[in-house]
Amino acid sequence: MFRSFFLNRQWFAWSVLGSLVILLATWYKVQLDVQINEWFGDFYNTVQEALATPNSVELESFLAKCMTFAKIAGIYILVAVILEFFVRHYIFRWRTAMNDFYTSHWPKLRHIEGAAQRVQEDTMRFARIVEALGVAFLRSIMTLIAFLPILWTLSEQVTELPWIGPVDHALVYMAIISATFGTVLLAIVGIKLPGLEFKNQRVEAAYRKELVFGEDQAERAEPPTLRELFVNIRKNYFNLYKHYLYFDIAKWSYLQFTVIIPYIMLGPTIVAGAITLGVLQQILRAFGKVEESFQFLVNSWGTIVELLSIYKRLKAFELTIKGEPIVEHYPADA
């Protein structure tokens, strides 16, 4: 899954240099986020001044600030579009490397259930998900590096928390506590999902295989056989939906309630009028960026579950190539 691309000289330009391009472009996007955060502080202070004292701000000055945002946003859009185009090619090269490696060992792999799907579909999904998660993780780290000092500095203006009292740099600690709680919560409630997703791929592969045989062999894909295979699919999906139900309850409850946390923490400061509207907006955006970075696992858990399922399927290929026994575990239906 990795050696065929990252340790293959044929793909050096894409695997190593391509990864470096993605890394640098991601870092630049984070720097643009920092510029936008600074712009919000200045812009909302101007808005507050204009609303408090009519005609104190000239229209040309106000429009100039809007054009500054348009300039930063335009650069961000350009970088994002070019990066997405490059990433699509990057992913397909990675899939090509895995495809070439697995097909070169096809005589050893063809007997594995769903082998065709694993080569044709799982390689692409694996490359796409790993790239997306990798970029998201790096972006989270870069965002922390960029915004954590900003939030640390801005937190000095938050002199008191409700029910607690004075706490230095309270918003930084609150972001860490909030994200840690959410990560642990979803890890616990979603512990069964990877195995269930893996089993889901097995029953889907069995059904698909029978249908493919039925295209060329009249005695295959008979209605009773297909009905039995589809019953297994339905049973597994319904079981999966049941487990996703409480997972989604926990996930969305957590994400919705965390939206109000910074406002509650800033309550005494806002009521006391200790900060301007611009500083408030800077604090809220910086807090959101820091908290979102710490929430990487929370926001990516569903994708990670899918990745673990695909990884198990492709790992069976590599064990077969090495001549090692395959042990594919998945949970019971209960």
C-alpha cells in the first residue's frame, strides 16, 4: 500500500516531490487563514466605530477594507483550485502504483474473496482517503502552530470565566479540554464501526461476485441464491445503521454544544465591555481554528472507520503475497 509508491524510484517525482508540493500549499493556505483572521479584527472594529458614530468612517476606507478581503480570498481560491487539481493526479498515480504491484501478483491473489474489487476499487479509495486524512492532519498541525500563539495572546484579554473566576489563557485550555473530551467520547462509542464496515465489504463482495458469475453462467445467480446473499447484506446494513445511530447522536450533540462554549467563556468579558467587536471576532475565529485542529479525530472518525476497513482488505493481499496466513476478524451481528 505504501512501498509500491513511496519507495519506488519510478514514482519519486509524485510520491516525494508531490507530497512536498501538497505540504507547502497547505501551509500557505494556513497563512492566508491567519491574514483573514487579522482582517476580521480590523474590519469589525471599523464596523463598530461606524455604527457607534455615524459618518466617522469614510465610504472609500470601508470599501478598501472589503477589497483587501477580496484580494486574500481570491488568492486562497486560486491556490485551493490548483491544489485540488494536483491532488487528484497525485491520488491516481498512487492508485496506479498499487494497481501495478497487485496485478503483478494476480495469480496468488485471484482466489481471495472480492479480489477484483480490492484491486479495482479499494486501491483508489485507499489512496484518496489516506491523502485526504494526511492533508487534514498536517493542516491541523499547521493551524495549531499558526493560531495557538494568536489565541494565547488574545486570551490575555479574557480576564474572568463564568463560575470559575480568573484563569490565565483560559480559552487555550478550554479548547484542549473540549477537543479531548470529544475525541475520547467518539472513540468509545464508535469502537465497533471499523469491524462492521469490514464485514459489510465482505457480504457486498460475495453478492457482487455471484452476479458477475451469473452474467456468463446460466446456472449461477439463481434467485434463491441471490436472495440469501442479499439478506446477509440487509442484515449487516441494518446492524451498521443501528450502531451509527448512537454514534451520530454522540457526534452531533458534541459538535452542536461546542459552538456555544466560547461565547459562554467570554460572557463576563463581553458583559463588562472589556473588548471590542473586532477583538471578539478574532478570538472566536482563533478559538474555532484551534478547537477544530484538536478535533481532527472527531471530524475524521467516519473516514478513519472506512480507511480501516479498506486497509484490512488490502492487507490480506500483502499477506498472501508474502505467503503468510490471513486472519480476517469481524464482530458478531449482535
